[in-house]
Amino acid sequence: MVVYRDRNALVFMRQPIAVELDQTVEIGHSYAFPSFRFAVSTEGPLPGEMGGGGGNELVDAARLGSHLRLRTWRRGDWFMPLGMKTRKKLSDFFTDEKVPRFEKERIPILESDDAIVWICGRRLDDRFKVTHSTQSIVRLEYSPTIPA
């Protein structure tokens, strides 16, 4: 058992906190990790459906690069949260969202050619969103298998 202080609370946890993740992922495949499942699939244009939310997101396939990778966050990481046109550090995003320190270490980050695409289950990067001019869509699915 491990005890962590987070803001004004003590958090008791049974499992180790640190989870190192660095996994190449490919479109058309599903992956099972100890604490979550992840899938990437292609779809045709979906009229009227512009985004996902939560554990599912839709991204513009043309904006994705050739190398997709799931990893844990690193200091200095930044992205452009959906709806914003300016950069935001992940550390600031996690603070604003009140994500506990021990939890942010376990949130998978999807990146494409070194650009963050999605903070899985949290927020999509605005640069990868589906627009009316999107021709091909990639569906991202994230499902925790143990409570975060």
C-alpha cells in the first residue's frame, strides 16, 4: 500500500504508480495493456458526426503522420487543446483539469510524428480534429480496464 498527498487529500493505492509506456500503434489494430485497451480504425466520412468525446475520438486521417505511438507524458510536452489556437503545456492542462499527480503518470498520450494527437480519454489536439473538409476519418478508442 502506498499513500500520496494530493492537494488536500491523502490517497491510498495498492498498485505501483509509475507506468512506462512507449508503444508503436498501427491503424486497423487493437491493443491490450495492463490498465487499458486501445484501438485505431479507419472510417469513411461520417456526415453530422464531427467528434467523439471521452474514450472515443475521431480524427482527420490526412492530418495524421506515418508514425503513431502511445507513450506517457513528459515534462515540456505541449498540445493545442480542442477549440484553442494556442499551445498549452500538458502539466498546465493536468493542473487545470485537477488531474491528481499519481493519475497523470498513467494517462496514455497518442502522438503522431512527435506531435500530440490525443490525451487519451481527456482532450483531442485541435490540429487533428474532423472538419467539414475531412475526407477520411480515423477512430480512436480508449477504454480503461482498471479505475484510474
